[in-house]
Amino acid sequence: MERFSKLLFFVCLIIMLSIMLTIFPVIAQEKEDCDDAEFPPKMKSKETWEQILNVPGIVLAFPFWLLEQSISPALDLILEKKLVAKVKDFLRTDDGLRGVYPTYKSQIGGGAKFFQKDLLNQGSKLDLIATIGLRWRQYYQIHLKRVKLSQNLTSAFSVDYSNFTDEPFFEIGNNTAVDDKSNYAHKQAAAEITIGVDLPIKSYLTTNVGIDYNRIRDGRNKTLPSIKDRPSLEMELIPGLTDDVRIFRLQAMLEHDSRNRLGNPSAGWLATIKGGYFSELGENKFGFWQAYMDITRYFHLFRNRTFLIRGAAQITEAFDNRQIPFYYMSELGEHESIRGYSRGRFRDEDMVLGSLEYRYPILNRSTSVDFSLFVDTGKVYKDLVNEFDTSDYHFGYGGGFRFYNPEGTFLQLLVGFSEDGYRFYFVLN
């Protein structure tokens, strides 16, 4: 009965999203048409009531104005010398179809990404990624995508290998203590084949089949105890800790992207609905299904300010007499969720996440910069449907810089604060 109620709950969420995506695409398209043009500056009004209403906005914008005045000379010098363009020309071919550029993310480390566009057909792309981080963290990927099978049907293929040698672990549950932190090493090799079809209203439906091979070993961060050396942990209560697990997965995903532009969207929706079946190969110990939904709405404000609202939820349910490996459970932490917490800070079967973000443009050129303020909140649950409440939510807040061009965001410098302290985030490409 609990499983049925969870499934019914998520189906209702999907139906609600489908209705939203059906109603709003026309509005999003209208926003797209008007946002392609440069928004004129807000006209000053001589009306007393409008001047009074503008005071809070002026007060909030004043620190950003000071920040802009302080860094604009340096940014102008970079643009004057065309340093960004020179580096781009050095790393890419003249036609822009092939190139290499640096990449960095805290979980995978730093390295390089090679790309080749239009390899098999126009629109297809080959990505090769290799990164190395502290304590010999490694990540490698071969990803061939958007290979056209017919007019609307495409395919993709990927092979990944990762060796994350110091993943944090804080036990399972929503109220774990920061002092209980330990670490583990997670090796995973994965292969996946995807078939996708383009749908109306800027949507894309994919189905993929994949196999993951997982191994858990002692962590290499000597400043923390390894997860297997914690006498207070009962290993049998942490599924997947002592097993090498091979998982077969069958997943489907619906994506909707009506953002008016990639680099600096100021209107539209970005939504993902995903569901999957996971089962262990060769054994019958692990098996579960998982459903995930993530929706972001962008709003254009005065003078090219942008406000966005994000909501996400995930439900993971084990099959009868089977378990969920702890590294497939829902997580909160790191910059994709509650910024200010460590990666994997909270972990359980289900989760809910919400974010608010305000973006203020500092420099609008071919390479642009904005400053953002954000607030994140979320909670993990053993059973989201039957245990849902509004207490014990965790919060993070902060701000930072985002560097982008018409193709997308390529650099983020953020700081997040939480009850655990603060964390800096540096994400490149």
C-alpha cells in the first residue's frame, strides 16, 4: 500500500507538471520573442508614489553598484586585450567544430574536455573528458550524442569510469551530525545507450539502458576515519557497503526547455521528469525504482535582473525483500542542491529541494558576468509521502559570480553558508 501511495503521489506531480507545460509554452514563447531584443532601461517617473517604491530597490542595488565599479576596470582590460578571444582561438579550430578546453569540478577534479561537433551528422557531438583530483580522484568519459537515426529520432552512447577516493558519509537520515563525518572510496564503471525523440513545445523524450559496476573501498582521506573503521556504524544497516554491485537500469526522461537563451536565461521553463527501474545482475539482493522531478522557472525583472524559482523531489522505493545501495539514495549537499553543505551531507530514500535566486548583471559583453544571491532549502525522508512535514528543513544561502556567453555558463565562483559553516565552489566549464 505504501508503494502504491508513493507511485500515486509522483504520478499526480507529473500530471500537474504536464498541465503546466501545456499551458505556459505560449507565454514562454512570447517572452522569448521579446527577450531577444535588448530591454530598455526603466524610465524614471516623476510620480511620488513610484519614487517611494523604488527606494528599497536602490538600497539593495547599491552594494552591487559598488562591486561593479571595483571590478569593471579589470574586466575592461581583459576585453580590450581580447584575452578571452585569443585563448578561445588557441583552443579551437577556426570553424569551431573541434577543440579542447579545461574543466574543473570539486567532485571530479581538474582536467580537459575534447569535443568534435558534426562527427557523424550535423548536430552530433563527441565529448572526451579526463580529470584528476586530490588523492588520485579520477573521472573519464566518452560520450557520443545526438546521432541522428531519423528526422526526429536520435541516439547516444556513453562510457564512464570514476574513482572518487574520498566521498563524505554522514550516516543515513535527515538529522545526522557533522561530527559523524567519515569517508569512503567509490569506483564505478558505467555504459549506457540512449534513444531520444524530439517532441513539440520544446521537449525531448529519452529512454536509456545502462549497466553500472560499483565497488566501495576504504577512503583515502587520512584526516577522516574510513566508513568501514567506524565502530559505531552497523555495516549491515548500510546497504551496498560490503558488496560489489552490478546494476542494470532502464530509465525514461522527459525534458522541457523553453528558456529564451542558454547563457543568461531571463524567461521560460527548464523541467526534467525521470523514472527508472534498477536491478542487480547475478544476485537478488538489490532492486528498486526511482522517480525524480526538477522544475526551474525564470522571471525577467527590471533592468535585466533575473529571478528564478526551483523545486525538485526524488522518491526511491525498494522492491519487496530487496535493498537500495546507499550511494543510489537521494542526497542533499554540494552546489547542485543546498549550497553551504558538504556533498552527501544528508542521505535517505526520498528528498525535497527548493531554491530562490536573484541575478544582477555586472557586465554585458560577448563574455558577460553577473552576481547572484541565493537561498536553498531541503530535507531527506525515509518516506516522503507518509512522513511529509515542514519541520527540520535545512537551509543554505550565499552568492557569487557567474561568467557566461551565448553558449552557456562556463565559470562559477560561489560561496555558500549553512549551519555547518561555509563552502567555496569553483566550477569551470
